[in-house]
Amino acid sequence: MNEPGPADLSSAAPLPDAASPASAAAGSPPPSLEALATGEDLRQLYRAFLGRDPEAQLIKRGGTRPLRGLVREMAASAEVNQQVLHALVQQRPLPHRLLSTEALAALEAWLADRLGLEPAADAAPRSLPALLLALYQLPQVAPHMLLAHGGLHTQALEDLALLVQAGHRDLTGKIEFANREFIAGWLMDRHSGQGQLPLEIRLDGKLIAAGSAHSYRADIHQHHGGDGMVGFRVRWHPGSHPAGRPLELRLHEASTGVPVGLPYKFKNSFVDQLSVGELLAKELEEIKRRLDTLAGMVPQALSYSAFPLEHYDLYRRTHRVPPPPWRVAAEQPGGRKPGWRTAFTVLLDASANDPIAVRQSVDALRNQGWPNWQAWILGGDSLIDQVVALLGAADRRLQRVPDGEALRGLLHRRAAEPDHWAVLLEAGELLNSQALPWLVQTVQRSDALALYWDEDQLEYLGGRLPRRVPRHVNPILRAPFDPDAMLELNVVGTSFAVRVDALEAALGAVAKAPGGDVAEPEAGLALAERERLVWAIALTGPMVHIAQPLLSRPLAGRAEDSSPDLTRLIARATPQALAPLLPPGWRERNWTRLPDPLLAAQRPGAKPLVHWQATQPQAVISVLIPTRDYGELVRDCVDSLRSFARHPDALEILIADNGSTDPDTLAYLAQAEAAGELRVLRIDEPFNWSRLNNQMAAAARGPLLLFLNNDTRMLTRHWDDLLRGYLSRPEVRAVGARLLYEDMTLQHAGVVFGTEDFVAHEHMGAAVDAPDNLLNTQLTRRVQAVTGAFIGCTRETFEAVGGFDETQLTVTFNDVQWCLRAQDASAAACILYAPAISLIHLESKSRGFDFEDLDKQRRANYERDALEARWRPQMTAAIRLHPALSRWTSAGTALR
């Protein structure tokens, strides 16, 4: 575009001079405006109105025209209209963004000297929006801009005022898409590169949706920089607005209220807003409804197939809880008591003062297939006294326990009796009729001190039959006891069975622990204390999981999805209150719970994650990254590691250059190595992931090793601190991270054995915040293996286990085999999945997928056979997949 010098500006529409009414209203200009404009005046005018410098020849022509005329013509110019005012109202970048801080300060000083700009109220330099707002309101400028640009000038003033309100933020973003469920787009601060901003969606000024921009957007990261955590998708309900009337949605940054981007027009018509895929999905939903009706008519035909979790009720009606698979023997080997002597005392918590709930729980007990039980009703008011008196008159097994003293005496007497167990229940919870028989069988087959089980919820729809029959929904399928998971979530639950002598001892331990009440040892039975009670029991003996849904709890309201409300199970006991109840090796260790860095912004009540304090807070971590070409991937990976590390100087980044030929990659590696940012090992030989990593490990200098793919990007601040903390625990052999695809769905949340009769990434493709079974993907927990895309371990562990298999497992399954070997050496050894450390993983972007190439597929098949030939027994023994889950679907998505 040609430079609009004074000769060009003179062609603008005639404007009033100082004697015109508009000029008179604006007031007489300062005398300095009548002077001829210098070259410096012309330069500053161009910077003020156009955000750039004029051509050199224009500056040389300075001194030929008065400053007043140039101000008038610059303010009314077409370029100001197109390049500045339109950019403002359309929220495009202003040309002024290229001016340095020094240039803006000089411009403000010039405006004060030559145009009479008042100094800022706080005497601090104005931001660019504040400077432009002040300029456009000057009496020497405003009338000319209003006459030339009309409403565009007015709108620009409003937008500038909002930008000033936003402070030093340079907000940009937009709504990209809206349908009947979601509004999606992106939002960021260009000034700081900050994402993860709070946002609001407004309609006619009214708030209709809120959330945060927290998802990774590779396209925005590439074009605008920053951390890329700028995408959003928020739910809304267009059905609550009049149908057929177009809606104008506006994106706002929530903390300032500043609107961002242009309005998004949404035609609130169901048919107009459905894409072809959504129309098909609607048709499939109707087909699925009809199939559900047919399935209910022929349940025996479905007994051979898998049920999606959303059809859990159909699964329960088809697969009722069976009786135990074998009978109680009269005598057991090893001198164990006869099974028929096993007795249960149900401690029924009635503190909610719901007499109907008490009656429902008692009715379920009366239907038990094991008669040797009694129930003690604890807590509650006079209403509970009355219902217990009514029920107890008909059944002597029911007893009201009036106070803690009476409970203490009863428990003490029961603790002296052999084979006597306590079952902790809340009023309203219903034991399945086969629950006590399953407990008896498990008692006889194990040395457990406590037993826990799966559960679900009962949804009462009401009305006529069949709606009056309650539906089983929201299953919780538990796993073997995991102490790491227990620090974040009560994975056992609030209802379980425990041998009475172990319960009495555990109650005493809870009472003596910090925060306990020595005078009231039965206080550990309170629902709020069940978390500490589980720890106290686990400290003295094994807790065994029964993989059957033995308990149902009433559902408050209607089930909207297939996920239970687990907030009541979130761990809340402090480290100080838990210290005496934890395993001995943990008692002297410092740990704390902090919010999940990915989920805290969008879900304030999200479960926190445990952080362990490192014993060596600045121990060097050697990060080992193999690559062949793909320099941009490596650069992004390395930069993200350093920028998010707490101690970047304690990182040793080692790159295995496996025969790169790309000039840009070679140039980057040479430059970064010369700058001391990384070291490069030249290994020009056929790709062998195991050998490359073994050679890097041998050359590394740090006591901690991190094997990392080149196609990853760190998202977690102070990730190095977290990794050091996990690896300072001697039982932890390796640590894996939460890996995400670019759309923030899960790529890796631990390796699970048994899926498709082999191994798989758990919950691959699920949303990062999906409320899956017991929040598995959001839970620090012990897993069978983790992916080689991120494996952290100590050098001592790596050398003790031995390196990756270079001969048979050159590319795939080497990570799984190494994890198996790491745990094979010790029963206490564990592999930890740590979602507190999160990364983007562009899975196989640099190497490609095996299924895309026949030779790669044959090699992968060979390596699978090699792994199974040696490790099949250990892999089978390591299966922790719930027995009810299908082996031929994504782990945790269907029941068989």
C-alpha cells in the first residue's frame, strides 16, 4: 500500500478549519499547532495515528505545512479508517503493536508537548489502548474523527475503554462453533502469551455459560506463541431460549468482563444446527432405544455380549449377583473354624434421621442368604428410637445402641468371639441378598482383616409399573487396595466389613492419632472418619476386594450419565492426622495435596493430587530424547521442559541424533549444543529405540533418568520437582505421566493388562476430565506398566533392572517388559501413574504407526510374540482389570 503523505491526505474530504462550528466547540488549538510541522512532528503523527513511521522522503519535506492541518487530515484519513479503527472494532492486531515501549513513551511525551495531552492520573506511562483513547478524545482530534468516521469512531472509543479496563492484557480469541450442547473456541492474552483464562458466554448481556480456556490448541500455539492452553468447550442450553430467533453470542474474559472477538450468530433452529453427523447420531440414538427394548425381551441372547456402561441396569437384570461358587465346608485346613460359625454385626448409621431409610436397610438384611447376623442401630433422634422399637419387636436381631459407652462395651465383647465380623452401613444402603454369603466364602478363603465390594445406585423413577421398579445405575467397580490411590480418594468406600477385633484396634489407633478423640474411640465410625479408619485397618492386615456389586445406595435425583458422584470419597484427612496410620516408610516423609493443574480451572471441586517432597530437591535429571530429524518437535519439547521446570539448571538434556539429515534439525542441534542447552550423541545406525536409550543412559550424568519421546510437550509447572518427589520413594521403580492428544483427550493413563488379551493404554481417547470409574485417570495410582514416551526412574533402579532389550524388543513393548522386570525383583516394588505431570503427546508423529507399513507390522508382531513367550505368566498374574469388564472393548467402557 502506498504511503499516505501530506499530498495524499490533502485529497481527503474537506474538513472544517478552526473557525468552523465544530472547531469552535472543540476550543482554540494551542499556539504550537499553528507552527510549521517538523520532520519529528511528522514521524510522531504517523506513529500516533497509523502505528508506523512515514517514508524517509516525507520526513525530509517537513516544515512546509502547519501542524494543525496535518493533525486534521491524519485523523480523517482513509488509512486510519481501514487499518486502525476497523482493526479495533474487529479485534484484529493494531499496527501500533510493533512500536517499542520506548517509542510509545516518546510518543506520549510528544503528544503532551505538542497537542496538550494531559498527563496520566498515576503519572505512569499509558498503555497503548489508554494512549489511543486519550488521543481520540483530544479536542484537536475528536471532532475531525467523528465527522470523518462517524459511528466507527464512537465504537472505537468504546472498545478502547474496554481494553483499558482489561489492563495490560491484549485479549484475542473467538467463538468458532456452537451446537445444541456446546460452544467452542479459543481465548488468550497475546501480551503475556497466557492461556487458561476464565471466560463467560453472554447473550444480550446475560450470562448463559462459563468455563475456562484450558485445552491445548496447536494451531494457536504455532501462530500466536504462548503455551497453547487456550481452547475451550462449554456446555449451554439453547432450548431455554426462543426457537427460531437467531441468537448473538458474545465471548467475554471473565475477570475483566471485556468482550473478545466478534459476535457469533447462532440460528436457534434444531434442524439448522445439526450437521450430517449429528443427524445420524440422533437416528442412531432412536435405533439404540428400540434395541434396548428388544434386549429387555431377550436377555439370554445378550449374556454372551458386552454391555456398555450406560446400559448397566440391563446388565444387572441379565446378570444377577450369583450365589458363591462353592459351599462352606464344615472344617477348613489349617485349623480354621467351621464356616457356619461366621457371624456378622451390622453397624447401621442412622444419624441422617431417616426412618424409612432404616427400614429399607433392615428389609435387605432380612432377605440375606445367611441367617447369622444382627444389626445395631447407631445415632439418630427419637424418630429412630421409635422405628427401631417397632422393628425390634418383630425381630430380636435388631438392637438400638443408645450411646458410645454401650457401643464400646458391645464391641469389646464381640471382639473376644471367634469369626465375628462387623459390617459398616449407612441407613438406606441395601445389601444384595447374596452379600453375606459372599463375605462368608471370602473369609474362609483368605486371611483378610477387612472386605470391601463393588456398589451401584438405585434410581427410583416412580409412577406405574414398570417405572416403579428401581433401576441400577452408576456402578463403582473397585480394584485391589492401592495405598497411593487411597491418599487421594477413599477407594474402599464408606461401607465395608471388618473383623471385630481388628475394628476395635483400629478405632483405638484412630482415637490416638492427631485429631482423634481418645475419650471416644467409637468416633472413628463417623462417616467423616471412615477414611482414617480404612488406613488404620490396612496397617494391621490385608483388605480384600470382592468383585461383585453387593451394595446399592439410593440415588438423590435422576441419573444423567453413567458416573457416580464421588465427591464424598475425596480424601480430606491431613498428612498430620494420617501420619501414625500410614505404612512405616511413609510416616517421616513430607507430602501434601494440591489441585490438579489441568482440572482446577474448569472444575473448582476437582480431586486434588498428592505431591511428595523430594529428599534431594535439585538432583540432576538427565532427560534422554532420541530423534531423527524433526528439529521443530525437539525444539518445542526441550523449550517446554526448561520453561516449566522449577530448576532448569538441574536438567541435563541429552539428544540421541539417530542419523538426522534435515538441515534445520542439524542447525538447531548444533546451535543448542553450542549454547549449552543440551548434549548430542551421534548414533548413525538403524533405528533401535532400546539401544538408543541404553546408550544415552550410559552417557548420562544425573542420578535421575527421564526417557522421553521427542513428540511430547510439557504442560505442568515444576514437573521436575514432582518427579524428584515420586522417585525419592525407594519402592517406586518408575513413574509415568498423563499423556494427552492435541484435543486434550487421553492418550495414556497407564498400561492395563488383559485388554484384547494383551496390553493397552487405559481409557485412551477419553476426555481428560471424564468422571470415569473411581476417577482412575485422575488418580495417582499403581499400574502394571507405563509407556516409554515418558518413563522416569533412578539411575540405581535402571542399572539394577538392566537396560531395555536391544535384541528382540527393538521398537515396541520394550517399555512393558522393562516395567515387568522392575517389579519382578521385589514384591514391594511398584510402577506409579502420576497425572500431576501432564504432557501433550503427538503419538508416533515422528516415527509413524506400525499398522501403516507391512514391514513395521510384521516386526511389531514378532516383538509381541517375543514378549509373550518369556513374560506371559507374569503378564497374566499382573492383570488387575475388573473381572466384569469386557476384554474386547476399551478398558472400563463395557461389562460382559
